[in-house]
Amino acid sequence: MQDETGTITDEITSYFGMRDIRLGEVNGVVRPLLNNEFVMQVGLLDQGYWPDGILTAPTDAALKYDIEFSRRAGYNLIRKHMKTEPQRFYYWADKLGLLVWQDMPAIWYQHEDTARVRANFRREWKNIIDDHYNSPCIVAWVPFNENWGAFDVREITDWTKRYDPSRLVNGNSGFNNNPGYQEAYGDPGNGDFVDTHIYIGPNGASVPDAKRAASLGEFGGLGLFVRGHMWPVENNAYDYEPTKAALTDRYILLMHQVEQLMKYKGLSVAIYTQTTDVEHEVNGLLTYDRAFEKMDVKRIQEVNQAVTQESKKMNPGKVVPPR
């Protein structure tokens, strides 16, 4: 904006990003293609909790830090787990080059399943998609996680695909798990991914079918106790290692196994739990206060990038749509 003398009094800038995400066959295996190329999606489960603000990051720099750390550790994906973030989070993911899977928060815990709640879920899911539609970092929508609050899974998965055909949809990440109060729907059979959660894993992960890629939506969960950096409750994880070096070695072994599943079983996505410790959960790469790196980040970066580089070698000269 200029005044009558031609002096600029106000201005605004923006940015745009372009990318294509879809499924295709690579050497006869259905895989997600980023700009017409298969790149193994090696990610972190990111719950986005903070010791002081719980669901609210203290600063914009704090949001940026988690994304920068994920990139520095060699990840190309985060799964934003069961929450949404301020738009600045997606801005930094766009600018720093990190893919995002966006979850819908679970709509109820146990006894709140009503017609009104289900209507609210549909409205709020649409609002989330509308809010973040213009964030190119988001490459997949995840309406349900492990059957928590799940209903009409096939229908909502299909609706999401129709509403936003520019992205992939994982209808029920970890369909093999379910809360004790609710029977598992099981594999919805539609959407773009066959997705299981395996702790510790990765063996036992999904294999692709004729129309869907295989995803390991959660695995790992290895813990390390760090004195002076733990929440004042009983802390736990799926398994434990005694030292930073041992935890790093164990992670590298898991990623060697992921690479084998990628090459010989058709796995296309592996998401490790998790970016940071979260209150009682001590299975993060970082402590909850982000003050201590619980693994050797340089070695983690090297193995993560080795896996993604191997995936690029699998691309033929031409890829085709799935049958």
C-alpha cells in the first residue's frame, strides 16, 4: 500500500509451493510417489506437547525447532498425531521441507458416542481440511487412529478422498489396534494405505495390495531414562535401553530391518515413535524439555538418509498408475 506521495506504508508477502503426491506402481509394487518418484517416507510420530503449555508451544521458534531437529536427524516426514497446530507450524514445514501426515484428533474417549458427536466430527474434520488445504507440506490425511472414536470408517475415508483428491488418505492408521471399550473395525479396505502399528517392530508390518501402499504408521517406542529431565510420574516405554549409545545402536538395527521390508516386502512408510518424550512417555529422541538428545543424531541421520537413498535407487525409468 502506498500513500499519495508514493511512499510504501504497508506491505504483505506470501509464498507458494508445488508438489504432486499420488500412488503408482514401482516395479509392480504400489507405492506413494512424490513428484513422480518413490521416496521412502521415514518419519516421526509428533504429538506436539510442551511441558509449560501442554498443547500450546511457547513460541514460534519452538515450533520451528522441532521441525529443524526432525530434518537434522534425517527424517523427511512427521505424522502430526491427534492434534492440529497453528498455521506457523505448517509454514515452517513448508519452508524447511518436511512432509506432514495430518491426523484428526479422536472425537470421544468412551461413553460420548452420540449422533451429535458424530455430526461434530464430520464438521470439524472438514474444517481442519479447509484450514490447512493450502499447506503443500501436508501429503496425507488421517481421519482415524487405532479405532479410537472410529465410526463409518469406509464412508469417511471415501468422503475425504473426494473432498481433497490432491492428497492421499490413510483411513485408519493402525487398524490392527483398538481401545478396550470398542471393537476394532479392522482394515477398512479402502483409502491409499494398508497401515499397521507394530511395537517394537518393524517386522509384522503391512504389505501392499493391488491398490494401496503399505505403511508402518507407528513402530519403535524405545525408551531411555534421563535423570533431571523426566516428568514427575512413573515413566514408561515399550522397551528400554540403558545408555544413549545402546539406544542409538538399537534404532539403527530397526532401520536396517525397515530397509529390508522396503526392498523385499513393499513397505513404503515407517514412522518411529516419537519426536520427544511426552509426560510419562520416555520414548522420544528428545527429552520433553528438548534439552537432551537421547540418541546420537549424526548416526540417526546417516541411517535414515541411507534408507531414503536406497529407495530412490528402486525407481525405474517410468512409473505407472496402480491397477
